[in-house]
Amino acid sequence: MAESSLRSRGFALWVRVAPVVGLIVPICLGVLLAQAFAPPSIKRVVVTTLLNVILVVGFYVFSGNSGVISFGHIGFTAIGAYVVGLLTIPPLMKQVILPDLPSAVAHLSLPSITAMLVGCLVVAVFAAAIGYPIVRLKGVGPGIATLAMLEIIHVVLANWKAVTGGDSTLVGIRIDTTLPVITAWTVVVLICAYAYQTSRSGRRLKASREDFEAARSVGIQVSLERYKALILSAAIMALGGGLYGHYLGSLSPRTLYLALGFLGVLMAVVGGINSLSGAVTGAVVVSALTEALRRFADGFSIGALEVRSVAGVQEVVLAILLLVILVRMPAGLTGGREINLSFLSRIRGRRGPRAPDPGTVEQRVETT
Amino acid sequence: MLRVQDLRVVYGRTPALQSVSLEVRPREVVGVVGTNGAGKSTLLLSIAGILTPVQGDVLLDGRSLRNCAPEDIVRRGVALVPERRHIFHGMTVLENLRMGGLFRKDKQGVAADLEYVLNLFPVLRRFLPSRAGGLSGGEQQMLALARALMGKPRLLLLDEPSLGLGPKIIDRFFEDLEVLRETGLTILLVEQSVERLLDAADRVYVLRTGQVALEGAAASLSRAEVQAAYFGIEEEAGTGP
Amino acid sequence: MMTILQYFVDAVALGCLFALAAIGVGIVFGVMRLANFAHGEFIMIGAYALLMFSSLPWEITWLLALCFVALVAVLTERVAFRWLRSADSSTLLVSSFAVSILLQNAVVIAFRSRPRAVPLPAFVGESLDILGLRLPVVSLLAIVLAVVCVAALVVFFKRTSLGLQMRAAAEDFRMAQLLGTRANRVVAAAFAISGILACAVSILITARSGTVSPTMGLTPVLFAFVAVTIGGLGNLVGSAVGGFLVGFITIAMQAVLPPGLSSYMDAFTFLAVIAILIFRPQGLLPSIAVEERV
């Protein structure tokens, strides 16, 4: 009958989008609360948390879906940050701090959104150019290759004085990564990431992660799927970089380097590297933890007792956390599963066909 | 000597052995036969301690091997020659042989056993200083067997020793097996080829999809019976080999 | 002519330093398939150990530092890596990053992050006159240490039972276990040796720079990774040769390249790594078994 088939199709649609809605809604709610009630310092924490969400989701789109850990992903962020920064620093400023910049770029000043999109495009092209041989490597190869890629990017950025100002800090970037702006971009990124992983291409890639040989045997071209994921992933990382530059107002090659990259990997693993919800959860949880630790490490007083600040404690705690998760819960806090809101419909008594949840992937545990 | 009781081994969610029980008495040659995926290698790997069962037990002389590490099981007198032999290609033949006896404390005994295996397989003596990777298939087979013997095992586990070898070499191998049996060694042998196994073994178990489908004395089982159990076909009366 | 010869000795010395670093990484990789990023921290801790024990006569200082780093390495394995022994190599690499951060910041907590000066034995700053060439003692020290370490390793691997077991385990860990090799013992020994080699590198680096800082391990470990990859993962001789090449070529490029390009030198080195991984993943030297340990 027409009516019940419409209902069941609605239900099926709801089940399909539930995982990403289950991420976007809490984030937007949290942001609204923060915007309305939170002091500026908390608002800043929310902005950096969302920045981390974007970066970790970017990392997940490639490494989580393919199972291939890339240690150099932050390199895409670095390139993106510099491209966007160079496009948005006012021309007069550019003439002063980067006198040797090619005039085409020196006279350019783009609105932020355009600059972000250009940055994504440039990095996507870069990833497309160098990515294919790297995704075909096996074992520890991609880990080392991406690390090498990051080093190359770092060396170039730190030494190309004409374009990047070299090792010193590049200033003058417009600061317009406000809470509404970053929330909007976060929603866009989440939708893109989810759309990708539920697409045929994304699902093929996930299948290859679960069982490489089985996937190949049904005709999945694993390298091609990894390649596509790499390009999308790089674009998201670049966006994160651009937003990062527009948050700080300045850039330096040293900050967009190993420490930040490692933090991203940590967040993904803690949350659960195999799911989008895991990426978001990891970013949120670790960002909150980092902030709490930072306040602790800055020193505080309990009554008459003063606890002095100790540098390095925060990092030690995070490292131990990562090791514990790797040993005890390698699937992360979410266990590799997506947030599934389909139960809400069932509470209302709807009886529809149980559509397979495209986002659920179960971790296979080896007993050897 | 060896008793496997209701052994259940899984790979992730997939059961490889469902509830396998078998017995090997001292000085016996017991054969286990079955198709690919029947669970033969899994059985030997579980006995040797590489795989941990989720249920059931393996008893050697009445003592459980269940939570023992492979390196301890070797010290109890069980030696496994795995599928495809796994000799150390980069090391010399002599070094491979030495590896077999390294865990033993009686250095004199080890030296004597080295002489013994070299007399058993004279061809290896020639290749002592050569890289093991350069030997032919049959020679590598001998090396793997000799290496296992260097540990002075009481129970020898062999996983498809004839795999990848030519018929003449396989013949030679089964002759060697006879010699070893006469020295008092107990052997548990896994093979795909039914004929060879029926000739060499005292008793035979047929594994199919992780379970024992048939067991009995080799002399009393007909090839047809075994093949039927092997493939899971209903045996027709009057069907000859 | 003199300058070229002096560059040559310099290059050989740096090559020896990187060879030692590379072998240190290569040994652990061979046994466990773990590319140990924390090896840089072993080197850094070795340097801090030299600082801690610097009030003693230099022979004792060096000996104590060697033992200290070996101990730290074995403890690190026991506490962190043992639980992950059957994990795949990517997980292991991530965990080695975590260990690296942990060790580095433990040192930051203990010593603060400012670089500190290390008192060195007097002879380290001198130069010897050999055949009319002024050869810095640090260069000769590098060559001597490398030769001694490599000779000791050769004896260890060829003649000792533990060495034989380690070679077997590196080629086929499971088969070695089936022949009675105790996994824990072999892995601990590999880490201990890697710690000792790391400390040798610490001695050489501090002899050149005179300072220590918590981040000093990053560059050596990156270059060690480069060397091991170029020489062939899982192949110790390859690691040594790879290290030697990296050191040698670094000096050569410094001497030859115009100043504008020489700062990009590191980029070329890493480009070479990627090229090797793509076109000749088994490295420049043939190796025995480089597949993922199954």
C-alpha cells in the first residue's frame, strides 16, 4: 500500500542519515549553549575543539576508511594553511613581510571562503599528483613514506623564505574563524565525510580494510579507492589548516609539524579509528582532556596549597592514555561503531524493514 | 601419550576445529587426513602451542599443554615440522641444525645427535656450510626433519611433509619415517594424500570441516570408506576404489 | 687537497655515526617488525645519562651511561611494547610515537626543556696530527666506536647461542619459538643491544655539540629511519650501509651544493626514501625475508 511504503522508505532514509545527524545535532546544541552562556575562554576551547574535529575527521577519511595509517597527514594541513594565509593577507602587508613573493600572489586578496576553497583545491591537486604510488605501498611503507613526505613539506616551508617567510612566523592573517564560522564548516565536513563513506567508493574502501584479499577477489581496486580517499582527506586537512591560520592570525612551520600530527593520530585512535563517530568522539574527548590538563599544569591553588606548574605532564598523560587504549581497547572508545539513532524510530512503534546501517562496521578480533 | 580432548579452536568468529578428540599411543604412527580447510594444520598448531583453543584440552602424558608457550612444549619433547618446512633460508645448514638443539642442556648429547642426523641424511653433511635457502625442495625437507630431530623429541608432529615435493622424494621421506619409527619415535602425521597415509600409519583420523568424520586402524579401513568420509559423500555399496 | 681529505674523514665519521643509529633501529625492527620511533629518545636519554654521571671519570661515565640506556630500553619494551607484540606494524609505529612522546616529556619534567651543556673529557676537543692532516678526535672516535660495535655484533651473531636465536627470530619468529627460543629473552636482548648502540650515538653527538636537549633525538631517528629504509628493512648490513651512505652523502652535499640549495638537502634525502619505497621497497641491498611477519 502506498502509505506504508512511504513510511518504510522514510524510515529507511532516517536510518541512513542517523549516524551523521547523531553527530551534527549534539555539536550544534553544544555550540549554541556555548555561544549563549560561555565565557570567552570556553568559547575559544570550543573553537579549537572543532578545529581538531575537522583535522581528525580529515585524517579518518583516509586512514580510518582504508586502514592505512598516514603519519604525514599534517603536511597537507601545513600546505593548506600557508596557501590560504597567503591568499588572504592584505597585499600591503605582503609587500612588507614577503617582498620576494611573486607579484601574482602578492597583489591578491581573496575573501576567506574563496581562499579556503582554493586552498582545498590546491592541496587536493597536490595529493592527486603524489598520492598514487604512496597508497600502493604495504606494511610499514606508507607510514614511513608519509613521514618522509611531511619532512619534505616541512623543509620546503621552513626554507622557502620568499614565499613563506621561512622559519619565522608569518603574520597578518585575518582572524575570522569565529564560533559560527567553524561550526558551519564542521557541519559541511561531517556531511562530506559521511557522504563519502556511505558512497559505493567509500564502502568498497572499508571492505578492503576488513579483508584485503577478499575485497580484491571481488574486483575492488583497492589502490584506486585509497587514492580517492586520500584526495578528499587532503582537502579536508587543508581546510582545517586554512581555518587554523585564520584563528591564530599567524603561522609557523614548527607548529604544523609532528607534535600536532601525532595529536591527531592520538585523537583518532582514542575515539576509534574505524568510524566517523570515533573520529569526532576522540577529538572532543582529547581536546577536553588536554584543556583540563593544561589548566592543571598551569598550576592552581587549593586553599593555602599551591601546586606549581610542571611542563610536560600533559604530554605524558596523553601518551600513557594512547598506549593504554592501544593495548586494552584498540578499537577505541566507540569500538569502531557509528552512532545509531534508529532506535528512536522503533520506540515510536514503527515497524519498517530493517535497513542495513551503512555506517556500522564491526571490528574483527583475531585470536591467535 | 598424547590425548586431544574436545578441542575447539576459532579464528575470530570462524570455528576451525569444532570438537576434535584423538589419541596417539607411544611408538605409534597416527595419520590425520582431510581436505584444505578441514582443520589439519590448526590441529597441529594447537598441539604445538601456537594457537590457543577456546575449549577442550591437549594432554601429553596426562599433563595439560593448554596454556603452555610453544617454547615450553618443545622442552617437553614435542617437535613440529610445520607446513612448508620453514627452514631459515639465510642461515647455513649447520646453523639450522644447531637451532634445533639449542634449548637442550646436554651439550654432549647434542653433538652425538648431530652426528646421528648427518648419518641419517648424508646429503646434508655436504651442505653444512652452505646457505639453507640454496637447497632443493627435498633437501630442505630433510633439513627440516633433521632439525626437528636435533631436539630429541618423543613426539614428532609433521604437517603435510609431502607438499610441493616430487614422488621419488616423497617415497624416500616415508622410508625415513619408517626408520625413525623403529627408533621409538611417536609420530602424528598430517597429509592430504590418502594412499600414502594408509600405507604409513597405524591408525588414521579423517577430519572434515573441523570434526573427526572417521577413525580407525589403517589396515581395517578401505580407501573407499576414507574417501567418502574425506569428501562427505554417502558411500554407495559396491563402489570400488 | 687537504680540504678534500678532511671532508672525506668528516664524511666517513658522520657515516659511522648514522650507521650506528641505523643498526640500533634495524635490530629491533628485525626481531619485532617495530620501526621504533622512540629510538631517538634512547639517544637523548643516553646524552642525559652522560650529563648525570659527568662528575665521574669519563670511562666510568660512558660505561654507566651504556648500562643505563640499555636498562631504559629493556624496561620500555617490558612496559609498553610487550603487550603489542602481535600487533601490525602500523599500530606498532603509532605506539612507538607514543613512547617517544612519553620519554621525551618525562625528561622535560625532570630536566626542563632548555638545552644544557655537557662536560666532556678533555681529549674530545682535540685534534690529532696524522700524516700532516689535522684529524679531529671526534671523527676518529666515531670510526673507532663503529668498528668496535660492528665487530662485537658480528661475534655476537655468529658465535653466541643468543645471537643465533636472534637471527632465527628475525627471519621467522614463530619457527624460532617452535624450536625452543624464548621470545621474551630474544626481544629483551634486541632492545638492550639497541640501547647500547643508541648510547654510542649519544656519545658521538654530545662530543660534537657539547649540549643536550629533550628534542635532540628527533633528527637522528629520522635519519636512522631513512638509512634503514634505504638499506633494506630487516637487513642489518643494509641498515649499516644505508646509514653510512646517508652520513657520507650529507657531508658531500654540504660541500658541493650552493648555499641556496643546501638547506633543502634534507628534502632530497627524504625524497630518496620515498623513491626507494616505491621503486625498490626491499632496499638497495638484497635481503632474506622482508614480508610482513605473518
